[in-house]
Amino acid sequence: MKLTIITPDKLAFEGPVTAVTVPGSAGSFQILKDHAAIVSTLEDGKVIIKNNNDEQVIIIKGGVVEVKENNIIVLAEGIAEA
């Protein structure tokens, strides 16, 4: 799968992933290979990116996620600075 995280001012992440957990408006949910097509709003929270045994966390400030044909696009309103 390919994940892209974009904010209004920069590309925050782009690359292959094996799983992604996003902070959906109705609760966090995980996206795995061959997930059904979906568009969902996102709350402020952690996007947990897994690629095999590697894990990375990006904290977003709301946004929208679109999943279609193993392409995941997160349009985030902003990224919280760590």
C-alpha cells in the first residue's frame, strides 16, 4: 500500500506501508491491504504508520482520509510539532 500525508504547506509523508491507524471522527480505525474504498473525516490525533516492523507516529490536526485501491491519502489541516 502507499500512504501520502499532505498539509496545506507541505508533504509530510509519502511511502509504502503495511498498516495505518487514523483518528476517525467516530473513533480510531486501522487500514490494511485491500481495505474497502472509504472517505472519512479525521479528528486531532495520532496517525500510526507501520511498515513491517517499523512504526512511526505523526500527530495531525484534523483532516480527511481517502482509501482507494491500496492508496491512502490523508489531507491534514496541520501537523503538531513534536
